[in-house]
Amino acid sequence: MTALLSLQNIWVEYGDKVVLERVNLDIEAGSFVSIIGPSGAGKSSLLRVILGQEIPTRGQMLLDGLPLKPECGPDRGVVFQRYSVFPHLSVLHNTVFGLECAQAPLIARLFGSRRRAALAEAEDMLDAVGLSDSLHLYPAQMSGGMQQRLAIAQALIKRPRILLLDEPFGALDPGIRADMHALITRLWRDYSLTVIMVTHDLREAFSLGTRVLTLDKRRRDPHAPHRFGATAVYDLPLTKRMPAPEATADSITLDA
Amino acid sequence: MRWVNRRIRRGNSILLGAAPIALLVLLYLVVAASRHAANSNDKILPLPGDMASAMSALLFQPDPLSGQLIFWADTFASLQRLGFGLGISTLSALLVGLLLGALPPIRATFGPLVTGIAVIPPIALLPILFIAFGLGEMAKVALIVIGIAPFMIRDVAAHIAALPREQIIKAQTLGASSWQVMVRVALPQAMPRLIQAVRLSLGPAWVFLISAEAIASDVGLGYRIFLVRRYLSMDIILPYVAWIALLAIMMDVLLTWSSRRLFPWAHGAEH
């Protein structure tokens, strides 16, 4: 059982403020990892490090055993809470963007049969997230839930090794959120995705995830609270949907 | 009902907007008529008839010296200078603004230079331009460009730099290179802002055009106004000023319309 993504002794520091300390994580292919924790515990910092948006001050990350470049790339897809779709492109062109970038390095636009193939692929992807009726709308004309569906379709068309979700449903109302939970679960199964999701909704973390990580500070110095960073204090594998038999309910450990 | 909540219907808003203009025209006519009643040769506030006859000479009778219809030659010369000035400024705002806004190393290198140029009063550079480019068209166009391009560059660059970081990150996770982020994410979103910057620069561009024409020129709307000032010819100055205002309004309307037409996504609800 080799890990898809492996974080080794990751530290994130801003000046003398330690945000994350000694984070060691192995994430298996096909898992759905929820990250929870109090505000300011470095959930988003950890996600940004994995995404490559932020460079850890210490430690290294391996994807398939190879060191990751500290820069965003198509191997890691992302859906943010807001602003992750392009307002100047229609739904269809938002989705086809990833294909155009890969196939036309210079003009990032496709023509002829390649364009038709890319558009067809994008339409299939949009069908999978339930946006097949809205191909020609602009993001500003859509609800928050539809925009997040689009952001997911946009990311998935690149077939990323890991899909990172940064509080993706935090701004949605409860009914829509339930629909989105069903959608992301279905996509996770259908496309055998590996998902890492940051959330502050405990129920969401436990109902979607196959593994729940809790980030918090292990130690506190009352005189200099910023000098200790957060790390994974709980690492709970959830059995209910895990295909792997080795996971058991009693494996609630401190810092696995 | 509170005034902040009042909604004005379209017909009413045209009526309301026209009222102060009509009132001002009426006021002018009353004062002009009373001055003419006292002195039938008054030149300061000419009556519409005087303006029409003075203008018809410029509009329809060829100038004996050059053989041109002066009004149209002035308009053409001024619009050409303005067009070149605005065109060069817009193009450079797009190119330089895009580079400055999207690429932090370029911004760090050239940002202070652009800011430095932007704070120089352009009219102070006019002597340098006249010395460098002579008294021809080049110096006038250059004054407009130096006057408005730095502002437009900074506006476009700031707009691009303020695009949500999430979008830029997202584009990279979709495989976009720096170049692709610039041409597919930053550039299209800068376009409506660029048109907005052109609209805001129209006023200063006219100021620099008229200044350059007033100082050294032999044709142009600004040149004509300053020339006939020597003869106290308000009957030509006032129609020329009105014509400049009309041209400026038409450009503004055209820019607004084209922005809505070309970039509907940037104009909220009404697409």
C-alpha cells in the first residue's frame, strides 16, 4: 500500500509565527480526506501547501514517490469557496479551458476537429455535474451552487490526481448543499477520485469523508501562542464506505 | 417617499435631464438679447443668428488661402490627432498594463518608472516635445500620449493585479502557463476596464489636444478658437466649443455601447 501523496515533516511559518508544524501525512489513492479544525488552525494553509500555492518552510511532499514542484499544476485540481470560475467565459468555455491550455500552448484556442472533440468532452463533463442545460450562460447568471458545479467540472476535465476542495459548499444554502454532497460523492465514485476537502462543517466532514483529519495545536504557550503550530491531532479512518478491510473503528490515534 | 428611494422613469429622466440645459440656453438668449438691445454690435454674447452666419462661412465657403472648408479641416485635423493619441495610448495601456499587472517581476522593475512618469505634469513636458519632435503633428500626438497613457497603464495594471488570486491559481491547475494566463484570463477581463479607462481619459486628452493646438499649430479646433479670440469672435468660439462637447459625448456613448456589446458578461444583469 503505497501512498499517492506523502507529506513529510511539513512546516509553515510566517516570520516567527508557526502555522503548521511537523505535519506527516500519507494519503492513499481513492480516499476522501476531510480536514477539520478550529479557525486559524492552518486548514487552508495545509491545502495551499498541497496545492503548491504556498511553499512550506521545511519538509517535502511526494506525489507517487516523486518530489512535487512548489507550483500549481494540472496534477492537482482545486475548487475554492468562491472566485474559481472565469466570469468572462460561458459555462462551456470555462470547462473547455483546461483542454485548450494543454493542446494549444501558444494561443490557448482550438480549431476544427480538435475543437469539436474538446467541446464534446466538455459537454459530457458538464452533463455529469448536471449543467447540460446551461452551456451558454455566464457565471454571473448562475446561482452559487451552479457555479460550484461548474468549478468542479472545470477541474475534473483535467483528470487531476488529487482534487482539493477549500470549503467548497460553505457559501451554499442547506438544500443545495445536500445536492452538492450527493454530486461530489457520485463523482468521487465514478471517476475514482482522490479528494482532500477542507470544511468547517463537522457533519459534512464525516458524511463525505473516508478519513477525517483534525488540525489543532498540540501544545500551547500562553505567553507566545504563535510559537507553536498546528498539526494533525486526530486522524480518523471511517469504515462505512471504505473498501479496504484493514481500517477499524478503534484506530483513533493521536498523530498517526 | 424618501428622495434616496425615488425611481425616475425613462421618459421623465430625459425630461428632467433636458430641463437645466434648456434653462441655461434660455438664460443665455435673454441676456444676449438684452445686451443687443443696448448695443446692437455686442460681440461678447452673440445671438444665434450671428453664430449661424459666422459659422456658415467656415462650414460652406472654401478658405481663399488654402481652398479648404475651414470647419471640416479643423475637425478632421483635431480628430486625427486625438485618434492617434488615444490609439497609441490604448494600445500601450493594454500591452504594458497587461505585463505590469500579470507579471510581478515586470511590475517590480517598471512599476516605479511608470508611476514616476505619471506624476509629471504633461504640459511641463510640452517644450521638450516641441524641441524633440518639432512643431508638427508628432509633438501634439506625443503630448496626448504622455498625458493619458501612464494613467491608463496604471489603471489597467491595477485592475489585472486585483483579479482574484483564486482565478489565477485555478487557471494554473488547469494547465495554463504564464502566457496563457495572460492572454486567456487577464487580457479579456482587462478589456472592459480598458474601455472605461479610455472614457475617463477622453477629457484630459481633449485638454492636451487643445493646449498643443493653441500653442503651435495652423489647423485644428483648438487652434481656431485661440486664433479668433484675437478678434473677440464669440460667434465662432461658442459653436466650436459646443461642437467639441458634442464630439466628446458621441465618443463616450460609442465607447459605452461597444463595451456593453462586446463584453456583456462585464455589465451584470442585462446580458
